[in-house]
Amino acid sequence: MSRAAPEWEAAVVGGGPAGLAAGLQLSRAGLRTVLLERAALGGQAGRLSLIENAPGWPGGVSGRRLMAAYVRQARAWGLKTLRGELVALRPAAGAQTLTLADGRRLSARSVVLATGARFTPLRAPGAGRLSGRGVQHAAFDEAGKWRGRDVAVVGGGEAAVHQAVHLARSARRVTLVARGPLSAHRLLLSRLAALGNVSVRRGRVVRVEGRERVEALVLRDGRAASERLRVSAVFVLIGAEASPWARRGGRPGVFVAGDARGAVERQVAVAAGDGMAAAVRAQRWLRESA
């Protein structure tokens, strides 16, 4: 008896820039392709207020508008999208079986994992307990929630500086806490320097205080005495970690794309290009393994 063919030739997990670009490329190649996303299509990129380095958009573009264009283009080539969260990925005869949180199962000959990166948590007493109650990772379209309040951003890279600039539009005061020199690009640093309600503190967070919500941070710079900084929220942007799903990328027919690899660039255009590259590798594998 002949074995039933998998229902999909390719499955993409993750609906951010990398996943949408991979889905576009695979669908355009004429492959039966489905994309799984547990939340809104566009991922974190879809919540950015302004993306200024997206090729083809000289005046910049909102993340929502850019990701909506990605979705339209991918669907125009036949990409099917499903809402669902992947909880298991297992090899089967000539395919991969994807199990979703609601119990549904899909089978696909190839899989592109574009599940994004996880924010590195702040490992200080109180941070875990107050996660989601003032300890955040990204403000994005929720910046207005902190209007008129004092907040802090922890980190010295481009994402942290961008977050501080973004929050400064709403918050009363933003304190950027960095262990060393800021490493953002010059344009972003010049914008930061021009803001009167943002200050930069050298040091590290040694404790997050608060009963029900964040009330203060305790900072320390080297051997200097501790300093208590009263804030209503702290946004932690000290790095990103590869998705746990990235470890499956060594399997035949399984490919990893975008920030899920633990890439440090964290740029929309880079993630999209990596998604395209992963899709091309999947196409090649499908041809050679047919």
C-alpha cells in the first residue's frame, strides 16, 4: 500500500519578517505552503512605530504597514496562514509532524522555523516575581500606558536606546541603565542626546523592588554605594537568546531562519533576507530528496 503524501510541501512556523518572507518564497515557487503563527501576523516588527531602514521606503514606514504589505504579497502567491502554537515537531516517514497546542496535527515534507528570539531575562532579585507587572521587555505600541510616569530601560545596545527614545515621547522621565558605553548607531545616539527627559546611568540592576508592581530599582556602579531609583516600569533589553526550536535545525528538511538562530542584528531587512535564504535551501532540499 502506498504511503499518503504529506498535506503540505512546506510549513513555516512564525509570522514575523523571516517567516513571511520564507512563506512568500516557497509559495511563489509553487509549493503547497502553510504558515503557523500563534499571535498576530507581523510579529514584533508589526508593532514598531517607525522603521527607517527598510529598503524601498525613503521616508520610513510603520511596522504595521510594512508587515501588512508582506502578508498581502505572500497571500497573493497562495500562502495559507493558520493561527496556532507549535508544541511538538517530530519526524515521520518522509515528513515532519507538527502538533499544535489545541491538538491539531499537520504534516509537511519540509519546515522552516522562524520563531524569533527570546529576550534575555534580567537576573536580579525581584525581576522574575514582577515579570509582566512592570518588568517588561518591549513597549512598542503600549508606550502610552506609561504617560507621565518615570520608567527605566536596561541595556546599552541599539534596541535599548531605541526603546528609550520611543518611551520618551510618553513617559515623564526615562533612565537608561547601561553597564558600559552605549553601542547604538550615531543617528540614534544623537536623537537620545537631544531629549531632555532621558538620562543615562552607568551601572547594573542588583534588585527590583515592589509588592504588587515595580516601584523601584536598586543600582550599583562598581564598588560604589547602591542607589535607589523610583520607577513604575523597567524595560529589559540586554540581549536575545536563540529560540529553543532552533536546535531542530540540524534535522533533514528542517531549517531555521531569522532571529530564531540567535542572530545579533535584529533588523527587519536582515530577518527577511534570512527567511528567503532558508526558503531557498528548503526548495533545494525538496528537489534533491524527491
